[in-house]
Amino acid sequence: MHARIFLAAAILAALPLRGFAQQLPADCSKAAAPKQPLEVSVLGAKFTPKSIRLRRGNDIKSGDEAFDGYRLTISSDVDDFSPPLETDIAVIVKKGQGIDGKVFRKLAVKDTDKQPLATSGLPEVQGWGMKNRPTGASFSHVEYLASMRLEFGKREGNTISGTIYLCVAKGQTSMFEKTPTKEDSYAVGTFQAKIDQK
């Protein structure tokens, strides 16, 4: 009996685990996201999204240039007003260009000028955030560094396909949280987002 339990444990230990918490690349902005359904982890709390929405908003002007803002919201609940777990990403494109076929990257560096820019001093990725409401965890690009590659496909009706590789490495601290994070946070895989019309 004990030999069988030991053998089963050894086999399970040798199998690859589902998820990417231990397999995140050093720079997700350069990596292609795995072709799998989207999986998200917020400091170890994993979820498969029940709602993925792309919304217009937060348009920006910089000098003579104008930009259209988009927000991708990934939620653990169909009612995405205040879901238990949530990830969101804000990006911009030149006014009127549309988001179809665009690739957005974020580097794990603090210096804005080193980020991929929409125009001088204005990053194409305006921000990202993650929440675990039951535990009170809420963090974003303001506190932690992350790398990301977000690719949109072609719009079809009121949906758009895409892939995302958002990686927030564990071990980070912030001004308000001095204890290093113990788990990686991520959003990895392919998705179909519903486009909310403005």
C-alpha cells in the first residue's frame, strides 16, 4: 500500500502543473502567449474569466496629437460591476486608427521613456491593475513592475479576439506593502472580448 502511494506521488511530482506560476519568462513583452484559454492569477488566486470586455474611454491629447483610449477588463464573474477577481489594462492608439491587429507591449522598467511609446513621453500601455476583493488585495503599475504583450486580432461584429501575456513577478514590495509578494500574478492565453459601444 505504502509503495503504491509513494509511486503515485512520484508520478504526480514528475507531471507538469497546469498554469504558469513557475514558468513565466523573464520578459513577457517579447514572448508569444501560449495558445490556451485565458487563465489569470492574482497573487495565487487563479480564475478562468467569465467576462472579458473592451471599452472605449480615457481619450488623451498630447500637443497637437489625439489618442483613443481602450480598457480591457477581465473578470471572474459575469456581473463585472464589482467581481471578486479582476484584471484590467488601459492602452491608447492614434485617434481613428482602431485597435484591430495592434500589438501593445509593457516593459518591467520604471522609466517611462524606455516603454514602447505612442508618441514622445506617452506610453502605448497607459496602465494595468489587478484586484482580489475578498482579500483586499489591489495593485497596479503604480506599485509593481510588470512585463506584457497584448495582441488584438480582427473585430467581428461586437467581439474581438486577442492574446495576452501579462507577468507580474513575485518578490516585489511597494511604498505601502513592505512584505515581498509570495506569488507571481499573471494573465496568460487567448480570449474573445465583447466590445462595449460608447
